[in-house]
Amino acid sequence: MVGLHATVRERRGDCLSNRLSDLEPWLQPWARWLWSLWPSAQVTSTRRTRLEQIRLYEAFRAGTSRFPAAPPGLSLHEYGRAFDLVAEPQILEQLGRVWEQVGGRWGGAVDPIHFEA
């Protein structure tokens, strides 16, 4: 169960949560359900602190991040309402379509690892 039970992932000295249990309680069963459709996908980020979001946003603005990051205060990661999954592009596209069909928002081509509600 990679991703579901892992506790913390280190990124440049930051501790980003990758526990689905750190999401808002109402979102947890939906995120677990989506992840269960492709359990080899890795959950890489769930809830973030403001400082973590600042650092990710600064890296994005500096061009050193592969994926976009919202400005601090505007990321649903800070509120436990977003999670990132890493999988093959075609798998992310399929998961994104499913997520949107049940009312979630997916980052699409711009941010394919991002899922929020």
C-alpha cells in the first residue's frame, strides 16, 4: 500500500505530508476510493503548511519545479482539500476523468498529478 500508509516524504528539507488521512475527513474516503482504482500510484502530497506552500511556489516561479504551485493562501493543499498522485500519464488521465465525473477537479494537462475537491 505505497502512499496510503507512508508517513512523510522529504523534499528539499521540507516534510510534505503524503497521508490521505491528513485530508479533510469528508474527502478521505473519496481520495482512498480514487487511489484504490490504481494502487500503484504514489501519493506524494496532501495537506501542506503555509511555509511548505511558499517554498513550492518560489521553486515554481524560479523554474526549478516540474509542476505548478499556487500562490500561498490559494492552494487547496493548505486546507486539506487537495492531493497529488504520481503514475504514468495515461493512468493520471484516466483517474482525472473519473475524478471529474464524481464532481472533483483535476489539474489536467497543466498539472496532471493534482486532484482537488
